[in-house]
Amino acid sequence: ASFDPARRAGSSFVVVANRLPVDRVENPDGSIRWRRSPGGLVTALEPVMRANKGAWIGWAGAPGTAPEPFDEAGMHLVSVPLSAEEVEDYYEGFSNATLWPLYHDVIAPPVYRRDWWDAYVRVNHRFADAAARVAARGAVVWVHDYQLQLVPEMLRALRPDLRIGFFLHIPFPPVELFARLPWRQQVLRGLLGADLVGFQRPGAASNFLRLTRRLLGYQTQRDQIFLPDGRVVRARSFPISIDVGELEEIARRPETERRAWEIREEIGAPSKILLGIDRLDYTKGIAERIHAFAELLNEGLLTPDEATFIQVATPSRERVEQYQLLRDEVELAVGRVNGTHGRIGRPAVTYLHHSHERTELAALYRAADVMVVTPLRDGMNLVAKEYIACRYDHTGVLILSEFAGAADEFRQALLVNPYDVDGLKQTMLQALRMEPREATRKMRAMRRHLVEHDVDRWASSFLTALSGEPGR
Ligand code: ADQ
């Protein structure tokens, strides 16, 4: 039905991701338009998309029939439909209640359900079919993330002429955890359909290499995996990043500076602000850090006039039970600490459970003396990088969990084990009391690294590695 002669030849560059990079907006008159979502992935890929008649395959975000393919912001967008039941089983179920907790160190217990797996297979087939239809002969196809791990193998079966890359945005677990997955062989073979499998950290790539030896008996050498059919697959790390220039430009605006000052006044002008910004997810260590901050106040090691905490928690996966429980835990902890230590107009913890514009986030980053990024496990964590990007004047202190991918790159941060409550408390005090000269020295080093490793560099190094390799 959607035959378009201009696109007959197909796209030579195709991105496959769970979500399309646009959000559906309803105009006041009831008509529909699409707005590019603010995500970093689109920004990074836009130049490649434009230069190569790029297509993006993904779900439009609402259950039911999908809109016809359309062009927006220089990209050809192809929607993959998901029924309401598939949203429950493939997305909320297998992706977010099985794979997500399993790949994040089983912080929450993964649920293994065969009907969820069946939906995962079915939906992955649908994405692979869509990619096979859209891709030009010999095209490069880049598949993203844990929702679509079977697509590389399925796509290769349909279109052996393609160059297929896969990037995992979340951690890849050690063999001992991965081995619990009842469908471990299938997932592994799915990924091995790619020519290049990318991870955030070198450790994740080694977990994967080790797994192919242990579970499938394949030979590996450095980053190469030798398949029985003669193909060679590579597994390597490509730490993702952000558009540093764009965010820094927002941070430097006078109105952002003004808003940062206003935020400080509005919460009672404390001398120091600690900040957390996360999706409300049990992997992010939000409750743990509120508990640690509360203990500092309870023990009198800190007063609420010295330091206040702002925690922004974006609503996320609200229909998954673990997320509902977490929300209650965080809100109970915030209520308790404010009940004890807050005054009218001067809360101990300011808690915001909603999404914000980039400009507001930049103002928050500018207002924060200490950024607290303490996930229990995180693929990378872009919030840490966003904070560094906004501190163009080399002020501010970053507390960073050892268990975030970003810890590989920012050794000058105050690294913590978020499970160690005393360590976390000590580190907060150390951050609040750090000499400005030391803070500047650290921030300068972190910024130097970040500026040279922005998201363009991430995308181009992955794509260069993908197209420059033998092993077809
Ligand atoms: P996430 O788990 O979503 O990403 P993260 O990397 O921190 O985690 O990215 C969150 C993004 O959402 C940031 O760009 C942040 O600014 C934005 N954000 C957070 N709260 C917001 C709010 N209230 N309003 C608006 N925006 C908000 C997954 C992996 C990470 C990996 C990324 C990218 O879990 O480990 O770094 O993908 O690969």
C-alpha cells in the first residue's frame, strides 16, 4: 500500500531501534504532527542519515495500527506496529522485566515467562522483515539495544548481502548471570548474526567473547569470534557520548545562568546543592542516595542550611510492578527526611517526578555544586557527561558510581561503591568540602576527555569499524 517509486532502490543506511526518533504531537485542531525527540542517538546519526538516504525503523509509541512510512527531518521513518498485548509481553515483559534486570546484575529478580519470549521472537521478526524490505543492496544496517537482539540473525537470513552492526546500550552480564536465561542460546545466536557487536565497556565485550566460547564452543582471538560457517564476528567497546557543544551552548546562555540562580533562591538559598537526575529506575540507586543523605542530616554531620538535595526522577515504565514499588520507596524516604529536617520554604530534599526541557536540565546542572550519579549498575550514564558538559567554568564536583560505564572514562571523579552507605556519606561530605582548586583540576581533566569524545566520534568510530572489516 505504501509503494513509493522514489524509494524503490531502498536506503543504503538503516537504523533499527525499538522507538522511532519522533514523538507524536496532536495539534489544537486535532490533526497529528511528528516532532523529533530530543534523544542523543538521533542527533548523532542525523548527518549519516542525510548523506545516505537513511531510514529509521521503530515503533511509534502507541499500540495499534502503525502510521504509513513518512519522511521527517531528512529521514525515512518506517513504523512497526505493536498490539496492546505485544506492548505488555514483548516490551514491558520480556524486555523490561526479564532482560533489563538480568543484564543489570539481577538487582531486581528477572521474570522468565514463555509467553513473553514468544512475543519477543514474533516482534523481532517483524522488525527484521521491515529492515529487509527497506534496505538497499549491500546497505549498512545498525540495530540497537536489548529489545532487538534477535534481529541481526533474522535479518542476515533474509538478506545475506547486508552489513549488520549491533550496539547494546545497557551492560552485558557475566556468563554466570547470562547462563540463567532459558533462551540463552537463541539470544547469543541472534547477536552473532551481526558483523560487529558493540558494547559500552571493554568488560562487557569480554563477557560476550567468553560466553561464545563457553556456551557455543566457538574460537575467539582478541575481539574476533570465528563461526563454524567461516564468518568472523567482532565484539568491541564503543563508549557512547553526548552532543557536548549543543548542551554547553545552552548552559552558557544568560537566561540559563539566571534560572540556575532562581532555582537556588526558590529552595531556600542553601550554601550547597547536591543534584541527582535519573529515570525513576531501580538500577539508578536513587533510594540508596537519599537514605545516605538523610543519615548525614540525622547524625548532624550536615545541616539543611549547608546543603540541600534536588532529585529529579523522570517517570518510567510505570506499568511494571518493580517500578511502582520503587516509586513508593523513594517517595516515602523523601517525605520522611523532609518531615524531620525541612522548614517552610526550605526542604531538605526537593523531589520532582516529571520530565523537563533541556534548558531546565541545563539550569539544574549549572545550579548543582555536587552531581550525584550513583547507579547500582548502568551501561554508560549520560547524565554524568551532561553535567561535565555544562561546567564550562571548571567548577563543580562529580560523584560517580564505579558501576556506571562512565567510570572507565572519568577516573578523576569521586568514584564510589553505591552499596557502601558509609562510603557514600563520606564521599558526599568530601565533595561538599572540596577545595575549589582541586575541584577545578579534576573538572578540567574530565572536560578535556569529554570534548574529544562526543557522540559524533562514537557514531563514526562504530560505523568505520563496521564498514572497514573483513568477515563477510
Ligand atoms: P538511560 O537508562 O535512560 O539510558 P542515561 O544514560 O542517564 O540513562 O540517559 C538518560 C537521559 O534522559 C539523559 O540524557 C537525561 O538528560 C535525560 N533525562 C533524565 N531525566 C530527565 C527529565 N526529568 N527530563 C528530561 N530528560 C531527562 C540507557 C542506558 C544508559 C546509557 C544510555 C545511552 O541505561 O546506561 O548511557 O542508554 O546509551
